[in-house]
Amino acid sequence: MEKDNKLFKGILYGALAGAAISLLDRETRENTVSRVKDCGRTVWHYSKHPSELIDGVSDKISGARQKIEGVTDDITFIVEKVNDIKRSSDKLLLSNEIEDGRELDEI
């Protein structure tokens, strides 16, 4: 149990050291500060207008549901066509076997 704890701490310390080193670069630091500010504004906005967040999430879920239904319909169509082709090929093979049998009977 203690080894897992050391592993987690090591990963955490490594990540923190990597983040600190990467922030030595001015462009990275400015980009990070800008993104954190944008994120803060977004969180602040949605904390004041939670209905917008709920509506946005509902729209995304609805869109995903429609896409899933479309894919399901497409898969059903493809499966039906494959089954049609299998039935047609089975009929063709059967008719060829019957014709081959007749030819053998004629010989």
C-alpha cells in the first residue's frame, strides 16, 4: 500500500516539476495565464447563469442522441442489405446446383 502511495507522490511531483519548468518560457506562461483567465470567466458566467449551462448540455446530449440514432439506422440498413445479398447468393448457388444436377442426369 505504501509503494502505491510513493508512486502517486512521484508522479505528482514529476508533473509539478514539469509544469514549473515549462512555465519558464514566456510564451507558454502568457498562454497559460490567458487560458486560466478565460476558464475563470466561463466558470463565473455559468455560475451566474446555470440555465445556459443546462441548456447547452441538453443540446449536446440531444445532438449526440440523434447521431447515435442515425448510425443505428445506417447499421440496420447495411445489415439488411448484407442479408439480402446472402439470400440472393444462396438462391443463385442453389439454382446453379440444380442446373448442374440436371446436366449430370442428362449425361
